[in-house]
Amino acid sequence: MEEEYEVPSPHEHAIEEAVEKERDGLAQKVALMTAILATIGALVSYQSGTAQNEAMFLKNQSILKQAEASDQWAFYQSKSTKSHLDEAVAALTENTDLKARYLADRDKQDKQKAEIKTEAEKLQAESRKLGEESEAKLRPHERLALGMTFIQIAVALAAITVLTRRRWLIWGSVISAAIGIICSATAFL
């Protein structure tokens, strides 16, 4: 039996080496690009998380101030009710000393009501301000999240480029990465 051996020609050998170098070169370039995109993505993700955490903290502070304001308004209502009761009792009583005492108590309640109302309005204003600050802190998060999405798409397209060896896919990856970086960079403008 005769065994056949295939002996590649120098031309075939040179072509195989060139194709292999081209594949390795593409894989190296894509790996480097992916590493850079992963680093940028980590920074964007950190900034996005920080913005979101700050926004949530401010929103919680806003809710706390609103709850305090609600408590003050409830206290205001109770003082108002007490003032009305004192006035009603003073109107119904014939005793001048008792009438004077109830009217003095009504005046005291009215004075306290004014102070409580001022405090409640101040707390509501603080709550509104904190709510607005929270919304302002959240705006960059939305843009950063969009940027991060495009960076992740770029990484996925880069991986597909290496797997399929379709060089034209790298342009989709580069364009997606550029959009993601631009979105992230403009988040704080």
C-alpha cells in the first residue's frame, strides 16, 4: 500500500502564514479595543451609579422633609380645632373670667398656629428644593446609562467580529463605541 503525503508548496505555506498573521492581528486589535472599552465602561458605570445614589439620597431627604411638613400641618390643624373650640366655649359662657380665659387660650393657639404654619411651609420648600436637586442629579445618570448601553453593544460587536472574522463589523463596533463615549461625555453638560 502506498501512502500519500501532501507536501504544501512554498506558495501555499506563505499564504497560510499571511492569513494566520492577519487573523492574529485582527484578534489583537479587537482585544485591545475591547479592553479599552471595558475600562471606559467601568468608569461610566461608576459615574452612573454615583449619580443614581446621590439622586436617591436627595429624594429620600425630600420625602423625609415632606413627612415632617405633613406632621406640622396636622399639628396646625389640631391647634386650629382647639382655637375654634376655645372661641365657641367663650361665646357660650356667661362668666367673664372664664370667657377671658378661653379667649386668651384662643389667642395663644392662634399665635402657635402661625409659628407652626411658617415651619410647615419652610419644610415644604426644603422638600421641593431637595426634590429638584434629586432630579438634577438623576439627569446625568440617564445619559450615562445610554452611553453604557452603546459601549456594551460595541464590545459585543467586537466579539462577533473576532468570531466571524468579518472585518466590516468592527466599524459597527467603533461607531457604537463613539456614540457611547459621546453620550457619556455630554452627560454633565
